[in-house]
Amino acid sequence: MAKSIPRSSTIAALDVGTTKVACFIAQLGEGGELQIAGAGHHRSRGLRSGQVTNLDEAEASVRAAVEAAEQMSNIRIDKVFLNMSCGTPQSTRVDVEMTVSGHQIRDTDVRRVLDHGSARYDVNDRELIHCIPTGYSIDGGNGILDPRGMYGEKLGVNLHLVTAAIGPSRNLNTVIDRCDLDIEDRVVSPYASGLACLVDDEKELGVTVIDLGGGTTSIAVFLESQVVYVDTLPVGGNHVTGDIAKGLSTPVAKAERLKTVYGSVLQSPADARELLKVPLVGEDDEDSANEVPKSMLVQIVQARLEETFELVRSHLEASGVAKMAGRRIVLTGGASQLEGVRDLAELMLDKQVRLGRPKLIRGLPESLSGPAFSTALGLLRYGLREHVVKPDHAAMAAAKKKRSLGLVGQWLRENF
Ligand SMILES: Nc1ncnc2c1ncn2[C@@H]1O[C@H](COP(=O)(O)OP(=O)(O)OP(=O)(O)O)[C@@H](O)[C@H]1O
Ligand SMILES: [Mg+2]
């Protein structure tokens, strides 16, 4: 297939989720805005709770999604912005200080202090996914957003490091490699979801994004426009389906349908009277289907969601960011479509909750604009930011003539 668009104007996002793989290919418009050129998604196989469990099956799912997006856009992609749900991504906050001997702080000083801080993730079996400066200090005075050009003896930085276990991350890399794709950058899933569905004021004032996926529930806290905490729990909508299948002795596919059509996390008085036909596992005969009150289904769904939000609450409290994060929660991900989930979250987490769909991007088909696509569309937004500050080498050489900042400056712009 011919490459009809220069690579530097194309951004590709790949969300390898537990229930679906989604691939979006976008082009940059003249004004630097995103325009969707192609999209494809395919049911995931060979993944569980965000982790690859079967390389061949996962490869086939990724290939199918990518090929669909390539066909639609007539663009062949060779690198992607990839989400990370595997390897239990975890946040660590690190504060480091280095002497700058009273001279004016330069790009190289900032780079040195950041390198010093990121080298602190000294856990052998984990790798660094993100290194995000959340604030600087000079001689102990905090609240500095950009220290370059200022004077002081000691330069400090507060870093938010996100690490993930190496083993699961290598397995995911292998799948991507087998699909003949390079990874342009990796972004933890809830961070990407936040970029897709939060408005700037929320990110600035403090907000918690909860992405209710199929095999995972992931959390990202944003404050002062930076992501300050991420976490991933190995439980999601598929566990709800599994509970229904077990609780009502029905096949998984029927349980999934019962969940999406009748499922709710809030009981209503009429639920006890409403009877649902529930086919039994192993019985093909429609007549042998059970009749079950809807209240039983709701009870099962409710129990799992209560447990999930309880886990979210305890993780947020243990992280120490619960207070910093403010009173606002945005729920997204496929399972956020369960009826009543917003009210339950409000009740259990004692915050203001809204449902978040990805912000509109030109050319995005309506069918792919739901909350299940927040991560994938957030990857595009992350990619857009990277492309704007990190053009390819040819473009960079041209740009360098115009700009006085060198490569370190490029890197710094990305981090301020
Ligand atoms: N209308 C709906 N009502 C309730 N649940 C739904 C609905 N549509 C999808 N879901 C659930 O959403 C889940 C899938 O969500 P999503 O596509 O965000 O997951 P994923 O990204 O593949 O997985 P993960 O992020 O956990 O790796 C499934 O459990 C599915 O049953
Ligand atoms: Mg997901």
C-alpha cells in the first residue's frame, strides 16, 4: 500500500485493551489539529486484565485492528503510541536537589536534575514509563514552574515517576514487534483516557479519572495540569459478566447481553416483579431457560461495582493524593455505561461525578466516540503534543535554524 501522506503528519494510536484492540490513524491539519483518517477495532484475544496471556492470539487481534484502520485511511503505519495497562503501573514521587553554585540556571542544569531524579527508580524488575516534573524549587523555595534563567545555589525538582513490571511489558512489546510496528511512546491507560475526556479546568483544579474497562479499572489524578498519580486494579466489566454467568448459571455471552441490556447497579422497586429469561449453561432448549427476577441481576452487578469502588477508594486514600485531587471524578471506559454507575460512584466516593466521553475530533465516526475509546483517542492527543514539540529529524533540522534552543530545549519543552 502506498504511503500517501508524509509520516510526520500522521499519528497512530493503538489501545491494546482486554476486551478490544482499537487503532486510530490521524493526520495533522494545517493548523495542527487532529483529523481522524482511519479507525479499526477488533475483539481482543490472548489478554487478561490488561496483560498478554497468549502471544499468537494477541498478535492476531492487533493485526486485525491495525489493518482495518490502515485500509480505511489508505495509510500504512510503522509506529504507534501505545497504551500500557500491563505490569501494574505504579506511581512514585521523588524529590531531588542538586547544586548549581549560584549561576544562572540553564537547560543542562534542569536536564541534570531530571536525570538524577529519574535514576531513582532503582527497582530491578520494573521499568520507567513516565518521568513527569510536577514542580521545581530553588534554594528550598517551591512553586517554580520553569527555573531556567533564574539564580540560586540549589535546584530541586518534584518528579512523578510511573514504573511497570518488565516481564508483562516485554510481552506486549513482543506482540507489537511481531506486528511489524515500532513503539513511538507508551502512555499508561488512565493518563491517556484523561487527556481524551477532561477539560482544561478540571486538569488544572484537580480531578480523578476512573477508566472502567473490561479487565482493569485504572485511575489517574490530575492537578495543576499534570498527572500526579496513576494506578491500575485488575478488575473490570468482564468480572461483572463473569459474576452474572456464575451466579445465574448462564453462558458468558448471555451474561454479557443481560448485563448490557438489563444490568444496573441500583435497585428499583419494580425489579423484583420484572422477570428475565435466563438460558442455562449447556441447555440449547429455549424452554429450559430460567425465569429470574431482575433484582437478582442487579444485586450481582451492584456487589461487584461496590467492591470495585471500595478498592478505588482505598487505593486513593493509601496514595495520599485523595485530598489533593479535589472533589471531582470523571468516569469513563466501556463499563461506565452500566446504568446507575455514576450515582453509585458519587455515593461511595463522596465526590461529584460525571460521565466522560472523549472530546470530539474531526472525522471521528459516531460509533467510535463512546467512552470505551477514551484511551485510544487520548493516545492521539498525547501523540499530537509530542509531534508538536518533537518533530521528526528533517523537520527538526529546519526548525533548529530558526530556534536558538537545541535538542535539550526540545526535551525541556516537552516537560514544561
Ligand atoms: N452498554 C454497556 N453497558 C455496560 N457495560 C458495557 C457496555 N458496553 C460495554 N460494556 C462493558 O465495558 C467493558 C469493556 O470496556 P472497554 O472497552 O473500555 O475495555 P478495554 O479497554 O478493552 O479493557 P481494559 O481497559 O480493562 O484493558 C466490557 O466489560 C463490556 O461488557
Ligand atoms: Mg481500556
